[in-house]
Amino acid sequence: VDETRLFSTARTPARIWADMHTHALGPTTGLVAEWTFDEGTGPTTADKSGTGNAATLGATSAVETSDPTWISSTVPH
């Protein structure tokens, strides 16, 4: 998974299509959280929406051997 957005409002197909290739929308009406997974290490990912909803990727916010593995990608944003 790379770049996940959560909205509190319905979005039209046209609006989804228009924003689909935008790496980080930042503060946007109805945007509750936006995770771009750019950190590359650690058990959390920052929220780029401006609402402060960081996500925990493992079972806890502590670094553990069971945490997901970060994989570098060459796919453009």
C-alpha cells in the first residue's frame, strides 16, 4: 500500500480522478487522514492532511520484530 486517504465526505469520480496522481493533497475539505508512507523506517506513518492522525503500522507504537517491513520503491509518485 502506498498513499492512502480517508475522507469524511463523498467524492465524485471526477474529483477522485483529478487528485489520483497528486502525491500529497495536504489540508483539503473532508480529508480526515492522508498517509504517504514516506518514512521508510519505524512503526508509524505521519498524517499529511493536517489533522494529526498518525497511523501505527505494527501492533504497538514501539519498534518490534513483528512490525511490517518497509520496502523502497522506484515507482514515481
